[in-house]
Amino acid sequence: MSKSKLKRDQLHHCDVLIIGAGAAGLSLALKLAKHAKVTVLSKGKLSEGSTYYAQGGIATVFSDTDKVDYHVNDTLIAGAGLCDEEAVRFTLSNAKESIEWLIDTGIKFDTETDNEGKQKYHLTKEGGHSHRRILHSADATGKEVESTLLSAVKKNKNITLMEGYNVIDLITSRKLKLPSNRVLGAYVWNRNLECVETIQANFVTLATGGASKVYQYTSNPDVSSGDGIALAWRSGCRVANMEFNQFHPTCLFHVDARNFLLTEALRGEGALLLRPDGTRFMPDFDKRAELAPRDIVARAIDYEMKRLGADCMYLDISHKSKDFILKHFPTIYERCLALGIDISQQPIPIVPAAHYTCGGVMIDHNGKTDVDGLYAIGEVTYTGLHGANRLASNSLLECIVYAHACAKDIINHLSFYNQHKKINIPIWDESQVTNSDEEVVIQHNWHELRLFMWDYVGIVRTDKRLERAKHRIEMLQREIDEYYSNFKVGNNLLELRNLVLVADLIIRSASARKESRGLHYNLDHPNLLSDPKPTILTPLEK
């Protein structure tokens, strides 16, 4: 269909606007649909978020030999002294109820037959966990979760799905020079019609995922460009712990699969990390060896690669039977085989890659931000659950738990804000800008940003590297601000604008932390502080 035949609606209305269509956003939409008119916005295809590509599973206490206290303790240890214990207990004590809701929604987790012939859930174990507690659907748990939730959402008449929309900025009363600071909606870029539209809403929830696209190498899909963090910051929200970027230790090293993740569950089921000569190295770094938390494993791999001048290390599960591998890791087996790697016969080449943003927009246990009516859930947030390092498979869990808490709070306040529909929101004005004639500027800045973030603000940092990154980001910000002021918006410009802002927040946070803790490792400050605090940044009021 040509653009001229597509219907253009400049103004949309809803009770709740949810920005993001992953596990967090879709769960929230389903919980709200009986009470409100909900619109879910997706930047790319509805199934293209990080949830869809999550392999490992969801950590929950489902075994009689496990306890919530054990899960709490494992999370606190992985968080390296920076978790908020109240947030940890809130999340993990609500875990089972949230996962049972997923099961009731239709999500199928793998089962096995016990010694008495009864069916029970198959629980796997991942790095940092003291017990088997990872519910999974083979090695494609995220695909099962996303597909099932999306199917349920599409059947619900109270939920409108809008695919192919970038959010330009949130609309707040402060930006309109009105009293207080309440969110009123958003200006959005329609990628199909290449025009700006306005969505007016009583409540807005950010469920946009993380910001790993700020790095040159990432396991994340292209949509992970820090949009929600940037939107919240520009609207007046604090952010916290942006220096803690988790690098997944094992991303496939192959020219034709630069962002294919190799799940933690491989190591949980006995896979070994090897040097190019076939010798193990993880026992030299940690007594937990391959099952050490991700920050330790990623640094060990990075160290060995630099020490040996090697392009990659290797992950080997070929000592397990082929039947075992096909049963537990069918997706990985088929993907690697298509690239000429038979994981039942040979080790897999791997490198670390940016994977998860542990910091983000500050919220309370209901998902509320510093801006009235604005909520945030999932990877875009800082809840205190992850601290200085995320424990494997706690992320999808956080999405569901906070989606439920957020839904309850919004439902309790729905009736109080109908008057905001009467506020006259101005339509987006692009009369003073023109079409860009230098798209190459965006592409150049895009590549420069991701490269220097990888080199200077990556797995291992120094004060000099951070200072270099600071100078580069200041220059890029000036260029992008000028570009944004003079040319019409588009997907690449909007994502780059957000990534440059998020990169600045990461650099500022990393420079402020004068120690090495969890995912933040600075060679100039190798020791731990005795009384660590979260790194909190507050935007200036405009």
C-alpha cells in the first residue's frame, strides 16, 4: 500500500499509553485492559524487542528444596553490595504469583518426569544461583513468553497496538508551561507515513528496554537504544546506576551472527570455557569457575583475549550427548550448525557483548517515576533489584512483577484524571525545519559513538579513558542538538539523539564511582569502598 493511501491520524486518545511491547509492556496491557483503554506503542516489529531473543529463562522458587531467602541471598551476592534489599525481597516474594499468571495466560515451560512418575517443571541452574530455579522453554523462553502474550493482547478489544512508531518526546505540563509536572502524552514519529502524530493519555508507562546499542558489540536487537531513559530524563526524572552495564560473557563470535547470544544455561548444564589451546581458565579466576556471576566471567574472557592477543575464547559442551544438546538447546544447535559449527562435536567461538542495562529510571515499588502519571517497568528502570550486577534470569521476572504492581496502582488512580483529556495539546510544529541533505553526518556520529563507548567505557575502564569519552560525547551532543534543531526527525536521528544522551549519563556515572564494584571495573580505582551508594543523577529543571 502506498503512503498516500494509508490513513493518517494526527491525534490519538487513550487512558494509558504503554511505550514498548516486550514482556513488561504486554503484561501491563493485559492487566489493565478490563479497566482502561490502552494503547501499546512498538518502535519496530511487535516481536523484535529483547524479550523475544531471551534464551535462558525466568528465575523463581518452584522447588521444595529451594527458598525465597536463598534466591534473595544469591541476588544480593551477585549485586555486589549495591542491591536494595527491600526491592529484592519485594520482587522475589511476588515471583511465584507472577509466574503462575504467565502459566495461566498460556505460557508453556519445559517439564520432566520425577522418580514417582509425576510431571514437574524442569528447573535449570545458571551462574550465581545456588539452586536449580530457572523455568524455561527449551532455549527460547523469551520467544515463548513474547508470542503468547502478544497473541493474548491481539485478541483484546480494549488494547490498540501501534507498530512502527518512535517516541520523539513525552508531553508534560511543565513543557507546556502549566502548573506542576504531569505527563500528558507523547509526540510520536510514524515510520510508515514519515510524519509526526500526537497521543494524549492520562497515564504513560515506559517499557522500552535497555541501552546496549550504545556499544559496538551487543547481544541486543537494534531497538535497544535507550529511548525510555532519554525520554524520562528530558521530562525531569532521576536516573541511577547507569555505570553498571552487563556484558554477557558468551556471544557467538562469527561474522554472520554478531549478536547471537549463547545462553548462560549452557554453562549451567556443564559447558566449559576454554582458551584457543583447549585449556580451561575460569578456575584461575574464581572458585565457582564457569558458574561465577557474569561480571567475573566477562572480565576473565576479556583478560585472556587481551593477554593472548586472541580474537575470541571458546565454549565447549561437546562432552554432553547429542540427544541432551538437542533436547535442551535446539535453537543454539540449529543456529550454529547453519554457520558451520556442530556444537555436539566442537567448541563454539565466543566473545563478551553488551547485554543488559542494570541502571535506569528511578521508580518505586509501583513503577512510579518522579513525574506524575509517568510509570516505568522492566530494563528501562532502576528498582534496586540488580545492584552492581544482575543475577541471571532475574530480568524477565522483574518485568512481570513490576507490570502487575504498576497495573494495580494505575487502576487505583484511573478515575481521578479524566479532566486531563480537556487539556489542549499543541500539534507538533515542524514548519521551521527542513529535510536533511547530510544523512552521512548521522551515520558517522553513530559509528564513532559506539566505538569509543566500547573502547573507553567498556568492560575495563580507566580515568583517562573516561575523560576521553567525556570530551567526545560533549562534541557529539553539540552536533546532534544542532542537527535536531534544523532538520526533520527520522528513526536514525531520534535513536542517535537518545543514545548520545544515555552515553553521557553512563560516562558521568562511571566517572563518579571511585571504586571497582560489580560491572564497573576501573584500573585506577581497583578497591571497594566501605560504604557504597547508588549513583543518582538529577536533571536540571528547565
